[in-house]
Amino acid sequence: MKAALRPGDAAFANVEKVNAELFTLTYGAVVRQLLTDHEDVDDVNKQLDSMGYNIGIRLIDEFLAKSNSAKCADFRETADVIAKVGFKMFLGVSPTVANWSPDGKECSLLMDDNPLVDFVELPDTCQGLSYCSILCGVLRGALEMISMRTEVRIVKDMLKGDDVYEIRMRLIETVPEELPYKDDE
Amino acid sequence: MLGVARGRAHLVNVVDRPLPKGKTEVNLSAFAFLFSELVQYFQTKVNNVNELERKLEEAGYGVGLRVLELLCHREKANRRETRLLGILTFIHSTVWKALFGKQADSLEKATTEEDEYMISEKELLVNRFISVPKDMGQFNCGAYVAGIVKGVLDSAGFPARVTAHFVPIEGQLRPRTTILIKFSPEVMLREQRMG
């Protein structure tokens, strides 16, 4: 008997796909362009993050429409869905969720496989570059659209010799939902 | 390289690592989102549509250089095409298959000019989710793919001018995209000499 697909696998199986190398090389082109246009590596990190944010606020729609995910009860569940369904659905990889803070508001996504970085090696001049910071922006943007203000940053980077990619997510606050109109208008 | 523990792979120099097979895939939307960000970023940097196309072409050019190197290693046992028709077929089939998962719809020689060739695609992947606003005229995001083709050709020793154009076809709502390749005179001379 065939085992039932895990939700992330099902979501990934149902989407149209493209060769990962085209994606990787295009991302490389984006980073190279930003490095040419900005003198300071920190500006490049910021720009990547803001591009990610723009993607995140749009990507969440597709995620909600296609992933069949139910509403998450708390941040723990949200982090789990991001790792198992979100990452899987868009990038085909599933990070593990780990290193929870005691108050349940901060956790890490760990992955050793990351389609953004194939063929990449950071030259000495770019050691300050946080190559994958676009992912932080995507997470922040997507979560903001579902009323969660977060702070996301990369704390471990295999391109800099760490043994894993670690993305740290901290929930700052849950913004109460507001209707876009008022009664007296 | 066999036997290198997976977790240690990143400690090995990038050229010493085993070459990936190129079979992994990501969500098409992931690419579309990223590409759209690239286009939007360039839009803030340029004054007109021509400049925008040139920027996209330059971005694609860097990809083309890498694609040629990668595919020559992986698909052609470190050989690369030296003849005009050879390199064109290589782009039309091998490069297209690697990047877009299929051969290009057609490869044709221009009827009027000896040095012009066209690769056409009914629905070019990068144009899939793009609709061009009226005030941007003939702007075509395929400029990115034209850049890739130019990158491959240049680094293989076939300098050429490569541009992307929309060509309307009867009975279809969306025009197809044609990548027009015009080779430099020295390439044509060399071809003649090689007979």
C-alpha cells in the first residue's frame, strides 16, 4: 500500500516546476547585480531582504490558496508548517525546526540543502555578504500578511564555513486583525 | 570525491565537488517571483525600455557564461561545439532542455540574411506571468533569455548580437517570442573558411 503523502510533499507534487539550476543561476545574477550596484555589502544584504519581503507578501497568497493548510493555533505550529509545507512547496526542501526559546516565540530553521547556493563560493571580498538573506525577507513578508510581525535573520551560513544554514525567527507580536473599512464610512 | 560526508561537502572547494546532475526542481512560482523582483529592481535603475532590456540582457549574459561551462562538462564530456550549426543546435536542444525542461519550439535560418538565425518559443518561460503595460511598447522580458543565449555564444567563440522580439501568430492570443541571433562578420568568415 502506498503511504499517504505528507502535506508538504503533496503541495510540491501539485505545483508546476522549473529546473533548480535556472533558479539558482538567476538568483546568482540578482546577487551579482546588487554587488555591482552597491558599494557596501550591508546594503546588498538589505536589498536582498527587501526583495524577499516583496516576494513574501505576494507568495503567501499562493501558499494559502494551494497548500491546503488549516489555520495555525500558535507560533510553534506556524513554524512547523513553514518548514514542512512552505519551504517544501516552493523550494523542494524541508528544514527542521529547532532551538525553541522557552517562551515559544523564537526558533530556528535548520537546513543543509539549499537550492539558492549551488555553485556558490564567497570570495574574500564578500565575507560580509549574507547570501541567503532573501529568505529572511520572504518569511518576514509572508508572516506579516497573516498578522505576525517577526524578526528574521541568518545566524549560521554554510558559505561561511558553518555546518548548517540556520535561520532564526522571532515573533515580535501578533497584530490583531482589522477590517479594511470602518462602519461610519 | 565519493565518500565525502554530505555535511562536509561545503568545506571542499566548489570545483572539486561532484557536479550536480541538474535534475532537482523548484516551484515555478519561486522562479517567477524572483524574476519579477529582478525586473522591478532594474525598472528603478533605468530611464527607458531599451535600457531595461539591456540590463536584463546583461543579467542573462552572466548566466549564459555559466550555463555553457556547466553543460559542456556535464553533457558533452568537456567538448564544445566549434561549428555554427553545432552551437545553434546545442542551444536549441541541450541548453533549452536544461533550463526550460524542453527543446525550443523551432530553430530557423532567416530567409533574407545569411548571418541571422531565430529560435522561437510559443510561450517563453520568463514571459509566462508577465503582461507588458501598453506604455512600454515592444518591451520583452525575453531579453533575459537573449542575454543567456548571447553569453553561451560569446564564450563559445561565436560573438553575436542577440535580441528578443514578440511575433504575433494567427489564432493565438499571445504572441510568440523569437530570439534573433545575428552573428558577427568574423564568425561567418571563419565558417566559410572551414567549409
